[in-house]
Amino acid sequence: MSPIELRNVSLSRNYNVVLQNIDITIPAGEWTSIVGPNGAGKSTLVQALAGLVPYEGSIQIGGVELRLIAIKARAQQIAWLEQATATLDSLDFGLRVYDIAMLGRLPHQNWLSIPSEEDCGIVEHAMRQTNVWDLRERFFNQLSGGERQRVLLARLFATQAAILLMDEPIANLDPPHQADWLQWQSALSTQGKTSITVLHEVQLALQADNLILLGFGGIHYQGKSNDPLTHQALIDLFDGRIELAKLGDRWVSLAR
Amino acid sequence: MRPTSFPRVLALVLISIALLCLGALLGSSGIVWSTDTAIVFDIRLPRSAGAWLAGALLGLAGAIAQGVFRNPLADPYLLGSASGALMGVALVLGFSHAISDSGLALIGLNSGAFIGALLGVVAALILAGGYRSSLRLLLSGVVISVILGAGNALFTFVRPDLYQRFQAFMLGNTSLLDWHGVYLMLLVWVACIAIVLLLSAALNALSLGESTAKTLGLPIDQMRLGLIAVLALATGAAVAQTGLIAFIGLAAPHLVRRFASGSQRAHLIMSSLAGGILLLASDLLARTILAPLELPVGIVTAVLGGSYLLLLLRRQTLGVNP
């Protein structure tokens, strides 16, 4: 169990600096949500943690520099779920749902990538968890957006990585499955997984343990999600266009 | 590969063997057991085996192209590999006044075709600025094909004496196949299948998109380059023996996609077997339609394959509909 530490990190995309000289500490074994306006660099930050975007500065996971971890070891340790809109078009080939979920085991397989009994058990468990086991023989490209997203989440969980990065994981899910997703999040926390999510749904982001608020060019605020200071920072981040209210024992946000 | 794939692969192998036997027995005057074993073993058998192998190489190349470029319309002739191979053949023919020895000529033609195919692919890669963008790569492949096609036309214009020999390559022809060519293609086919089996995990990973594939712990870029090299090798070997044969590389992967149950490894092997069956069956057709006159097989595959492509486009089943 080791935290993720970003020190003096700068990220650019297409030669434009997106985030400059940021410092973040993401606690291990907790759920951290990244919130911010469109174009603030939320996805870029998560992709940098997944090893997809080169970075300047230092990102350390348990004291080891991210860029020095071998890709296979990195894949076993860190799993990344792409933003849903990006994956839909590229998937025009006839993979079945089960085979998609099995791809999550690729980092653990040898060079012939033949699934073991253990792989099959893990994949079945992950698919049952996200409620797609009954779809396993269907073709992936024939599923609805929400069903696909649940299959891709099963793929993510099947990696059994200690660090799970999810870029807008619930954008396509209906309300009952959004509620399910919240349960999966708490299950991940009890398993000691570190999960980092990019969320536009502020009230769901508020269910996380920690919030990282990204403004343009840098960190706006980071703190515990139940801290009043974090709430004030969140309202400031969106220029006072949202308000927060307590409903039962949790916080909800409303547009104003 | 799933257990359900094995009987299907076996079925394709059995069809191939049946067609090979038919090819050995089928003469210009119908199915006759020729008492002259030389005709069976030195002419019909190498021709049938060679046609099967060339088709198998093209089917494999097509499956690789469709998997690597995530495009159901990709085939070996995109990427400039086939026209590059033909250019290589043309250059070797043009400069080989001295080489008349058949073994040396064979090696010369094959090396020329392979180098040409590889250069065609590399030129397309450079023009596209890398292999990251599938669309740009396909477009630059088309541009390379047009330019090299013009070069090939120019060659037949300046060397009219070689026009007839070169014409055989342009049309696609299996009647010149001998055992040397068969052994060579067999060697290349076995090597390509072995390499592809090792690299097919990359194709599975790529079905989740490039970025996710890179987070699955495989050296995706290197594996993809390896697959492109296999594509060039398979195309070059086939073109050097039989010339330009259309649509096998496009049709074979489509025909078997629904049988492969989504496994890339099963799909690659089945595409290769289906390509062999398609080309051998077309060759048998080419020998019998106007018997005793023989059509160049490229004409048969172009007509059959073209009609099939038209059907595919009208039914819009270029993805997968089981």
C-alpha cells in the first residue's frame, strides 16, 4: 500500500502545456475523485498516471518512479478505463463480451496469452460483479452503451490492479447501475484498492474519500470530500454556479 | 483459441486436402487418373499446392491487415505492398538478361518481390508519418499503389519484349508454378504462421483501442511493426509466384470471421486456410470453365471476389453479424 506522489509535474498535450508544476499526493487504498471544468486536464492527468502521456517532473508510486517501471509490471499494477466516447467507434470487430473481459488478464499471461483456470475464475467473478455474465456470448459491438460500459468495467476489475484509473466511468450508466457502481467503489475500497476517477457528476464525486479540484493550468484545491473548506473550494471552482446541500448523511450538488 | 475452433479448423484442413486431390486428378479433359505420373506429380500437384499456398499467404496477410489497421476493408493490396512486390518483380525481370537458370531466377524474383513489398509498406508508413493513424496509412497506401502502378505501366512500355511475361504477373497466374516455388512458399507460410501466433495477442489488445492496448503490458508498437513485416513477407512470396491476385486477402477473412468466435488467433489461422481454399477452388474453376482453354486465375478471383465485395457492401455486414 503506497501512495502516489506527484512532484513538480508538468503535462502537455500536442505541445500545449495542460498542467504546470503541480504537486499532488493521492492516498493509497482510498477513492479519489478528480473534478474540474472541461479542458482543465483531468483526462490528461489520469493518462499520465497510466503511462500514456509523458510527463516532466516526478511521479512516484511507492517510491518508484513511474517511467522506470517495466510496462508489464506497470500493467499489472495500474489499470485504466478509457473515456467511453473514445472507445465506441474503434470497436468494429467481432469480439465477444467474454473475450473483452478476458483482455483484463493479458498483463498476467505469458507470451502465448492462453487463459489459465485462475484467469477464467477471476473474469467470471468480475463479470458477475458488473452484471454482464449473462451477456458473455454476445458480440460486444451489438450491446448498448451502458452494457458496453459495464463490460469494460469488468475488464478493468479483472486486471486486479492495485490502482484503478477510471475516466468518466458512469457517463453511460442508467441510475440503478450508477448506484451499483457506487457499491463497487466501496467494495474496491474494502479490498484496499486505490481508485482514481474523473467525474462530471459532482454529487457522485462527493461520495469519494478525497477530491482533487483542477482549474485551468493547475490544482485549484485538494482535500477530504467531507471538509467544508473543500466544499467552498468546489463552489469557487465552478464560479458559484453550483450549491451544495446536505441530504441525510451525504452531500448533493445543485446547479444554480 | 476456444475448443469450438478446433473442429472448424479441421474442417477447413479437410476441404483443402479434398481440393488438392481434385486438383491433382483434374485434367484438361475432366477427372481422369492419368497413367503418366509425371503429369500428376510434376505439373498438377505443384500447381495445386502452389495455388493453395499462395492463397493461404494472401488470406493470412489480409487478416493481419484488417486486424492491425482496425479496418474491415484493409487487404494486402492496400499499404502498397502488392504493387511494391510487382515493381520488384519488374525490376528483376528487366535486369536479368543473364539469369536464365530457373533456381537463381526464382530466388531473384522472390527477393525482388519481398524487397518491393517491404519498400512499398515502408514508403506508405513514411508518407503517413508513422503507423499510428490507420486512415492516413490506408490513404498513403493507395497513393503508393497508384504511383507504383504507373511505374509498372511505364516498365511494360519501355520493355515491350518482356510485356508477355510481365502480363502473366499483372493478371495473376498459377500455371507457371513448380516444386521450387511450392517449397519456398511452404517455408514462408510456416514461418509467418509461427510468428503471427506469437504476436496475435497484440491484435486482441488493439480491439480495445490503441490507448487501452498500451496499458495491457504488451509492447504494442513493436508487435505491430512485426506484424507489418509478416504482412510484407507473405504478400511478397505470393506475388513472386503467382502475380497479382485480387480479393483473396479481402474475402477470406470476412468469410471466416463468424466462425472464429472473436478469437484473433483462430481468425488468423482460419483466414489463411480459407484463402488457400478460395484460390485453389478459383484455380480449378479457371482450368475448367473454358476447358481446354485456361483462364488466368486472377480474372476468376477478380470476378468472384468483386461480386462478393459488392454483396458485402449492399448487406452492410462488414462488421460482424452472426
